[in-house]
Amino acid sequence: MDDVAALARLLWLDTLHETPARLSVDAFTAELARWWAAHRDSHLAFVARLRRPEIVGMAWVALVPRVPRPGATRRLSADIQSVFVTPDQRGQGIGSALVEAASAHATDLGCLRVTVQSGRKAVPVYERLGFASSRQFLQRSAGVGGE
């Protein structure tokens, strides 16, 4: 939780090209702190620092409990989220190292699978890290069906 301001800054930078921000960075930092306090058991942040104290990269892992099955009463999956490295530090393997650390942690916790949703440009990176597309993994956008 000590890194919440730096993580908020990275999340802010990562979404600048998306929707216009409705909150200031400071207001978003407070919102992220509240959210993380409520989700600290299910969401872990992995950070990269260089020799300086500031954070230059992040990867989040969301832990998702799964419905128990006979013979497997403690089932868990993980989703890698919000991987971001500052533009000046890209291409040095920082993002890959963060994803590897987050994935290894999820596996150590007993996760049956680790997933990631990626932009097109990052797909080859995730494939090099052992992620593969699956015909069995399907998704539906909100608002489709049952409207």
C-alpha cells in the first residue's frame, strides 16, 4: 500500500490514450487506495524499480476463487492485469520479468491457470512467456444478450 501513489501514476499514464480522465491524479490515487484496501486479498501488485526509488513498471495479478469440485475443493485461477512499463524503460525485459514474477506467484499459490488479456502488439511477448490462445476461453461483452 506504500506504493499506491506511484501505482496510480502508472495507471494514469497507461490510460492517457483511452477515455478522458474525470479525476485528477490525486483524486485517482485516493480512489485506488480505497479500492486496493477493499481488494488486497485478491489483487497483488508487482513493481519494478531501478536504482532510483520510483517505480518504472507494474503488473497486477487478480486471484479468482473457483467453485469447488469433488477432489478439488480449493480451486484458484489468476488473471494478469494492468502490465505497464514507463516508455523510457521499455524494451529491457522489465515487463516480461514482472509478468513472470506475477505468474510464478500465482502458480505457487496453487492457481490452475493464469490468463491475460492483451493488446495486439503485446501478444508475441506473452506467447514467448508461455501464454497461448485457447478456443475454450470465450468472452462476452457487457450488454450483449439479456438487455
